[in-house]
Amino acid sequence: MPKFILTIIDGCRPDGLAQANTPNLDSIWQNGAYSWKAQSVTPSISLPCHTSMFRSVTPQKHGIVDNLYMPSAAQFPSILEVAAHADLHTAFFASWEELRDLARPGSLEAGYYRHYRPGRDNDTIIMNMAIPHIMNEQPDFMVIYLGDVDMTGHAYGWMSPEYIANIEANDKNVGDLLRALDEHNLRDQYTLMVISDHGGHEHTHGTNMPEDMTIIWMLNGPGIKKGHEVAAPITLLDTAPTIAHALGLHRPDAWDGQPVLEAFA
């Protein structure tokens, strides 16, 4: 049975990734399918973006336009709900508790949230909790949210030395995950997606500027093209349908996005 790990690096710009020293993330896109032109949604704010990522409709449809949850979003099924309905083992580990409403209660086999603290390496805490869960329980669909890059952008500025250093710190976290998968002979079982929700400029984001709207997007694993730059347009709305396609799940009619079929061999 196919399995999937979605890793989200909040606020990571493609040009930030290109400037950073990221051998582990580079190995994912260089041996998989990728795009440096994928687009966020407007407003390019974290909770609207993640809701569109998981529910495959625009903020104008789901009604979340800032970092406050609105019940109107629940009418659009989340990929986590679709997976749980298919009796898949789902898990969500995150360093930002506001993401708790990305699926209705009962959709997660396991969940872990750690409140963000400035100056603390929040993302390593999350990854160090997520890796043992993957190794011990081998979930069908795992989400790992890493938020320090975004918060560093707010504090020090996007593309600042501190921002680049935090991308590199997350690359080490991803490297720990890859090594654990290899050591437990699980690499061939999992499709890996690494994505960001938005970019940023100066100390903020939320506009339709290219710096805010352009996101990282990479897909790697069995059945994925290797070293292929996707030419088709990609938006956050395509995330849930692409995951559903990889897991063999039915795509709900309410979703507006489409699976990025060009990435699949």
C-alpha cells in the first residue's frame, strides 16, 4: 500500500532555498519532480494557505482570510478527512497549534502540537517526535509542519542571514528523516512532498507580490519522475489532489485543485 509524508516548511522562498546549503532537500528535488514557480493563494497568510492546501479551495471559498479559524471551511473535505475515511493511519506533527482545525476531530490517529517559542529550535523538537512515530507505526499519511523559517523571517527579515540559516537547520531535520527511512528500509514505501505555504518580503507576507506568492514544491518517491522540472502551473490547491492521487484515494468533487500528474512516471 502506498504511503505519503508531507513536510511543510512555512515561509520558505525558492530563492532562499537556492541560497542556502541544503544537501538533503536538494537530494529530494534532484531525484524527483519539482517546481520553483508554484504559487500560493491570496491572502498569502499561513492559516488561509494551509486551509487551501488541505481543503483544495481558495480562501474566498473557505472563508479563512487571516490566522483565525472560521467554521465555513468545514464544508470542504480535508485530505486528512478523506484519508481517515479510507481507514488510513494519519498523523500530524506541528510547531503551530492554529493548524489543529485542518481536519475535523477523529481524523487523526496521532497528533502532536508544540507551541512556538521565540529563540527555541521548535522544528527539531517536532522532527524528533515525528521520526520515532514514523519508524514505530509507519503511518499511511504523515504531515510534518516546520514553522521556524517563517518566524525567523518575521523577526529578522526574509533572505536575512538568520532566515537562510534556519532553512539550513530544517535541511538537517529533513536529513535526519531521510536517514531514518533508509536505516529502516522504508524509503521505497513513502512518497515525499516538501512544500511551503507562502514566501515573504522584508518582515512580512500576505500580498500578491511574487516574493510572497512563489513557493517551493518537490515530490520524490516510487512512481515519481526523477530530475523533472514540472512545466504545468501548480498552486496550493493542487496539494490535496496530488496526495490523494498518490495514495489511491477518491478526489472529492468539492475540491477545485487537480493532481499534478506530470510529476508521476
